[in-house]
Amino acid sequence: MDGLIQSGAVAPAITQEFPALGLLWLDVAAAPSRTPPDVRDRLAHLSDRWRGAQALALRRQPVAHAHRVFFRHIGLDPDVQRVPQEEVIVRRLLDGGFRPRGLPADALTIACVQTGVGVWALDAGAVDGPLAIAFDETQRIAVCDAAGRLAALFEAPDARAAVVKATRAMRLYAIRAPGVPELFVREALELAAELLEPA
Amino acid sequence: MVAVLDRVVAPDHAAARRALREQISRLEREWSALERPPGAAQATARPGHARLLGVGELERARDALTARLAHARALQAQRGATQEAARVRLERMLLEPGRHRFEQVPASALGEGGCGVYAVRPRLGLIGMLMGWWQVKLSSGCPLPG
């Protein structure tokens, strides 16, 4: 791994309501690429492990449950906007398997399925300074840098810092929902970074 | 005196929000543990955005979840009653097939999976019909598509 995992700041008003909410991020020197064979095999292996029965029981698993509760606390309905792991598993059920979509998407998928924690990738070159959880201009909770909003919480990054073909370094981040042990969040980031690192 | 009065009457919104969040957590636990019957899982809310909720919004979220939980439980109870009635009917068919000629109970009505149907049929076809030999048969397999 290139960088160390770092903790992002959380706006005081948000910390006051959710003291356990956190943001961790990590820089990785990696460019988008096609899915390598070992990642392809891993996706196939995961596809075999995740079937309908496991998907139904997922919402009772501690990490997914903690996310569902937090979603409700911040005005998201987890039955409409699925929590990261449920989103990935439902896509697996609809597609009939975890279909390779290239890197970094596959690395983020594997990290999310394995740990239950969502990981997102940004173009490190387009990010201005450290990441933080703060309010955007419409008072929504978002992942921000010094220049403003990078992504709404638990949503795909905005175009400003999305990973593109020209990206040569990525910043991976994961949100620590209250009730989710930090160990899981770190593991998710480390796993995604490992998969993204060139062999 | 005024300071004391302020302390007495000023509502503690933070504590109220905390209490509401705890209630929502408990309801979500019950909602997740519930085996939702078909029709109960549909959420009516539109996609939203992450934000800090005030007391009123948290109350609305709690009430909506309570209503969905109650609806799901009512559907579950209704489904349980329907399955119980189907089970009683099947038991009667098994006890006295001759009195329930050609009656059918789909396996799905009993809460079982698959496309099987329990049906009272004559043993050995026409001979059984004439002799009054009746039995309950379970058809198996789903019809082929198309």
C-alpha cells in the first residue's frame, strides 16, 4: 500500500449528533484498468458464496444493520436507497453474479462484500487537501475537501473528482457508520488498496 | 428565577432527538427481523439525501416505520390465518377423501414452496370413481414456461 490510512475530520454539528461517525481515507498509486485474472477469479468465488438466502439474511448482519439504522437516522430509507453491501449483493442477484467491471469498481465491490463497508474511489489529483464529512451548500451531509463537496454521503462521487481514464492515483475513502467497528473500515480500505496495487 | 425558569421550560431538543433515534433503532431491528410477507416491503418514500434531522422529521420517520411494521405484521397474521385454514382443509381431505371429491389445496396456500397441488383423485381412475376409492395426491413440478 502506498499511503497510511488517515482519519478525516467531521463537522462539529454532525459529531455532536453522531459522535461515532467517521471517515477514513487512503491514497493509492493506481490507474483504472481492466479486471486482472485474479480479481476475476475472486469475483467468481464471491458469486458462488452469495445467493438469495444470504441476501435475505443480510439485513440482520451487524454491519449491514448498523448501516440501515444510521440511514434512517440521517433521513435515508434503506429500503429505497440500499446500504452499500445490500446494494452490491442485490446487483449480484440481478446480474446472476459479480460481473467484472474493471478496476477500481471490482476492487471496491470485493472490499464491500467482504467487510460490509462501502468504499469509494476519487481521482487523487482532483482532490484538494484532506477529506472531511461536512455540510454542502444545500445543508446535506457530504464528503468534502477544501474546495467543497466531493460526494453526497453514501453516494457515488460527483464528476469533479470521479475516477477517469487519465487518473494516475486514487484516494479511497470509507465512512464509518455508528455501530461499525473501525477495524472493518480499515480492512475494507486495505483490501481495496491491495487489489488496486499493480502486481 | 428567570434562569431557573428557562432551564425548566427550555425543551432539550438534543435529548429528544437522541430518544427518537433510539426508538427508530429499535423499530429498524424489529423491521429487519420480521419475515416480510409479499407486499409489506414496498417503501413509499422517494430517494432522499443525508442530512441532520430535526425532532419533527425524526418523529415522522419513526411513525412511518411504525406504520410499515404494523402493516407487515397485519399481513403476516392474515397470511397465517389463511394458511391455517388451508391446512385444516387438507387434513379433512386426508381424513375423509370420499367426502371431498376433486377438491384441491395448492401447496403455496400452505406456505410451502413450489407449484404442487394436493388434490382428491379416484384411485385407479374410473374404477376407483365407481368403487368410491378416493385418495389425496400431490402433483409435483411447475409447468414448463410457454
